[in-house]
Amino acid sequence: MFGLNKKDTSLLIIVACLTMFAPFILNPFPTDSGLAQFNAGYPDLMQRFVIFGIFAIGFNILFGLTGYLSFGHAAFLGVGSYSAVWMFKLIGMNVIPAIVLSVIVAGLFALLIGFISLRRSGIYFSILTLAFAQMSFNLAYSVLTPITNGETGLQLTLEDPRILGVSATADGSIPVTNLFGLEMRSTFEMAVGPWAFQFNAGYYLCAFIMLAAFYLSIRIFRSPFGMMLRAVKSNQQRMNYTGLNTRPYTLAAFVISGMYAGLAGGLMASMDPLAGAERMQWTASGEVVLMTILGGAGTLIGPVLGAGFIKYFENIFSKINDNVLHSWFSFMPDGMEDAVVFLIHPFIGKGWHLTLGILFMLVVIFLPGGLVEGGQRIKGWIQGRRAKDSSTAKETNPAE
Amino acid sequence: MGILEVKDVGKRFGGLQALSDVNLSVKENSVHAIIGPNGAGKSTLLNCLVGKLIPDTGSVMFDGQSVLGRAPYEINQMGISRVFQTPEIFGDLTVLENMMIPCFAKRDGAFELNALSAVLKQQDILDRAEAMLVEMNMADKRHMHAAALSRGDKRRLEIGMCLSQEPRLLLLDEPTAGMARADTNNTIDLLKQISDERDITIAIIEHDMHVVFSLANRITVLAQGTPLVEDDPQNIRGNPKVREAYLGESA
């Protein structure tokens, strides 16, 4: 189906189901139960899951296939966000032109940075991209203030022209982003017994775009172009002596992944129309590297899993505080309760990075192929057990 | 006029004159061996032919066109394929994929953004790659990762990859270095078969005299960066200058 083989089609269908039913899947606990804080099914977080999923899928086309590790991809995300907010300021609040422009601008920006950075490979390439991203961050933060509004960040105001829309709504507030009239923030809430499920228009727009982006990445992985990119990773010398010019291949991969990052940035601004320089900082670039490696670089689904994993930790673990811990361990004697809370304290709240760091180290050491490898091992283990069970069953048959 | 004409080529690395006044003519459809003691400049010469190095002086003409100043991939697209001393293959890819890549390079040129069509729908490429695998006797290994192949199989695969581009000149850099005797003899048979059956010129750099005298119908002896003599194999064997420079007492 869709020009994919059976395995890829079923993967696409699984991802489609997961994203479409995410409001249910991510909300397993009733609203007023003690575990409700582990629910991730609220629009803001679900949007982030799929937007960072797009970012990581694009990054994986570069890093997973060619092995070129870019440490500057957040720059493209930031450029996409700025472009989208400018569209909201100048043209109107429809998200389509904003998203289109963010992809185009990020692509052009990637073409420029890639053209220069790809003169080197390995660690030198990484450093060049990092340098470019930091330059972009600092420019956005200070020099380019007329365009980026510096450290305040670019925001919508009532004075914006919005030539195809209105500067202000009838009641004098700033209009909201929409898709041909459908407001991105509009949420339909469905209460089923003690559960409350939220269906947000913005989330579903992002989810459909992520599915399209995921489908495109499967096509790229299975194409001759994708095979050439894997060949670049494997042996550039042989590429050159087989009559293939590696530069345009790596540059094309770089631009495509930059456009994915721009798309993610554009969507981010479409959900919440502001853009700040911190989106371009090197920590943001590092985050997408972590997502891709954690999920499984070079695999199709890995980056999406990694993005979801990291964003879940960032938003859920960081919200657990000492009061929550005390309520969990209140069954213990007082001294022991305090001791346990004291021990766990560094790993929660603002310390969630510590938990993430430890998990990242465990994955890299024990599962070099990321979460995908973990999944494969579990599958292999189950199949092995099943095969064993059936073989022992067969052996016992003759005796009966 | 040979298919490959090397004229007055010189190359200096700092204080070392690696090549000087190298003149060489490789005739079409011949097997031309370049031999010489260690440090004679054989590999430097080869690198000048494929675009890895640019000589300081002289000219290198392939089929009437200069190769100087062209990138390795451009020279390859002109019809020169190179086999390396240690097999250079795509270790992370399967044997079949390894064979498909040169077929793509032959069909689509140095770059083609073919990002939306599936590899498995490129029937012409698949057929060519499969045919070459059968010819190289490797069809049963098509789904193996190339890195897992034995040394001899890696060499066969690399030669097959070069041949699937239908080059006019095949350059081999010590193709049997580090091989066991049986593998060496297999490689000799394979190269003999290639040169007999195909419209192809082979230039080979080799240390092993057994290989050289079983294959070559023309030999150039290089010593201290300059050609000592170029002649037929039977004359090389008896040439006292060659004995002195290279073959020594053992010959």
C-alpha cells in the first residue's frame, strides 16, 4: 500500500493508530486518581510529542543514514519558528502560509550552512554546525533584534498589519492561529466516567503532518537515494571510486533534514505564536541528538520513540516535587519517609535531567541500537520462549 | 597509441622525488603489469592515474582525454575503475546492495536525487546486479552483510562491483596481497577469465612474481620513481638490469 512493502505499511498503520488515538492512550488514569499526574494526554504535551517527533525524524535522515552528526539543527527549528511568526504578523493567522514559509526558509538556511559545513566530515563537521548554530543563536539574541525582537522573543501585537486578516478581533484582542477558521487551540473534551479525554485541533493538525513526514521518511529510506546515503556512511572512498559524487548526496540529506526541522519550528509557532532565541541554543540541538540515539539512530520509528520518551520525562518527571513524594511514601514511618524522599529528591523536579542522563547512559551501554533494539530483544525473547514451549510440547506428544 | 598514455610524469613529496620522467603506454585490451621494489613509486603512480594525486609535471591521457585535475568520481565515470589493496566495499550493506550501487552509478551518473522510488522497483538495476553476482559466483551470499565476507570473497565482490560499471580500464593495486595461495590462484583465474571474455584493459601493480608472470602480457619495471624497462614478460625475466634492481638473487 502507498508504494510501501508489507512491513513498512504495517509500521505506518501502527504509528497512525498511535497518533490518532493518543488522547486515549496517553490518558490511562482517571482524572482525580493519584496517578493522574502521569497522564500525558493534554494538548500542549501531545503537540510537543509529535512536533519533536518530526524534528527527530528529519534529523535521523541526516544522522541515521549518512552518519554526519550535526550539532546545529536547532538553528533550523528556530529559523522556522521566526518565519512562521512573521507570517502571522504580516499576512494573517492561517497556519498554512506560515508552515510553508518556515519550511522554505529553513531549507535555504540549511543549504547555506550545509554547503560550508559539508566540506569537512566527522568531528570537524559537527563543530562547524555547532559554530553556525551558536552564531545564529547569538545573532537572534542581539544583533538581529529588529527581526527577532532579541531576548524578549518575537510576539504578536495588536499593531501587526496582517494584510489578509485583522490586526485585532472585535473585542480588541490578538486573533488566534487557525486553519481556514478552525482555531488551533479549540479543544473538544469528552468525559467518560472518571476519565476526561481532550481532542485538540492543533494536535490533530500536527499529527497528520507528522504522519506525512514519517511516510516521506520511509520512502526516502527505501529509495536509491537512501541507499546511497547509507553507502556514504559505510565507505566514502568506495563511493568516490565508483563514480559517485558524495557532496550533493550529503548536502541533499542535510537540506531535507533542515526542512524537517523548519517544519517542526513552524508548527511550534502555529500552536503558540511566539519565537525566542533559546529555541536555537546548542542544548536544543543536543536534545534532538539524544532523542535520535535514545530511540535508535538509523531506524524508522526510533526517533519518534526517543522524542516521545524525552518529552514525557521532561514534562512529567519535572512536575513531581517533594510534596508529591511525601504523599506517596506517607505509609512509612516518619524518619524513613524523609530519608527516602531525600534520596529520590535529586532525580525529580528540576533534577529530571539526572534521571534522563542515567537512562541515556544505560540505553547507550546496554542497548546501542536504542529503544528499538530493546523492543527487538523483547520480541526475540518472547518468540524464543514460544518456540521452546512448542518444541517441548511436541516432544511430549509421542509419550502420550 | 595506447588507451592510457602517461608522459613525463613527476611527483615530489617534500624532499623525496617519488616519480620522475615516468612514461608509460598501456595498450587496449592488454594486461599490463607494473612491478618494482618497495618504494619504487608504484602506488604514487597509480594515485596519479585515478585523481587522488595530481602530478607536478607531465600528462596522463585516457582515451585521448586528460585526467589531470579531475576528481576521482569523474575519472571513474570516464571508464577507469580501481580495485584497492585492501578491498574497499560497503561493509554495512548487503552483498546485493553493494553490487547495485555501481549499477546506479553507471545508469544515473554521479548524482541523482532518486528519493521517492523504491530500490526494489528498479528492475533493470536488480537484474544487472544479480547477473554480476552469478558471474562472480556469489549469488548465494546476496543477503549477507559485506563486512562478514571472507577476504577472498570481499576481493571478488570488489572486482565484480568494478566490472558491473563496464569500465574500459581496470586498475588493480596488489590484488593478491596478504592472500593464501589458494585464494591467490582463484584471483588469477578470475582475472584471466575477465581479460579473455571482456573488452577490457587491465593494469596491475603487483609484488608477487607468480601473479605477474601468469597474467601480464606487458611489464613495466619501476625503480626509484622512474621506469627501468618496459617489455614482454619473457624478456623481463632475462633482463640483467631488472634482476639487479628487483628480482635479485632469487630469480
